[in-house]
Amino acid sequence: MSHAELVLRPDSAHAGADGVDLAIRLPHYRSLPLSCLMGLRVSIDGNDVDAEHLPLTICGKEYRVAELGSKFDTEWYLQDPAVLHTDIPKTAGEMIDVSVAIKIRIPYVIIEPFGPLERVIESSRSLTIE
């Protein structure tokens, strides 16, 4: 059971040091290992963000999405957002339109003969940068 409405909250956009920081939440009903995050697509105001190569902070540590496949021993907890640090210059008070697509693997739901269930959850929201 995945929930698109959990991905972006009204307070998900923040003015960071180098650009907009987006707090993205796990769209699932329970925590998952970081290795279950298989892909991340983000667009801001219709412009694609290179989310696969930008820094992503989860549980206080910085990663790139491409390196998460080997992180079986670290959990992405439901209450902790993953913060994507973009280089898109925006300031507090501005409105932005954000779209996020997260591809996750559910390791305990096996679909024979293919293996673990994989889902792409998409979420879009207009946000005010804090």
C-alpha cells in the first residue's frame, strides 16, 4: 500500500544555501531499507531536476540515489524525510510547482515469477518556499 499524498507536504520546500531543498517522504505504510529506493524523478516549475546525481540527505547522512542499492543495513524511517538539495535558485516566499516520482521495491511482497514488487508513486503539489 503506497500513498502519493505522503510524498510532499505543504512545508516540503525550503530555501537552502545553494538552491531549493525538498523534503520528500517515503510513500509507504512502513519503513524500508535505503536499497529499496530504486529511482527518483523530480521537476520544479516544469524543469527536470537531475535528482539521481544531486545530494540526498536521509537519516543525517548524504547519499546519491545511484549508490543506495547497496544500503541494505540503513532504514528510511517513515517519520524522516529525505532532503534533496537542488541548485535551483529560489527564495523564501516564492511559489513553486513540484512533481516527484519515486520508484520503490517492496522486498517482502513477492510477485511470482518476477520477484519483489516494484512501484512508481507520483506526487505533485504547489508549494511555498519556507
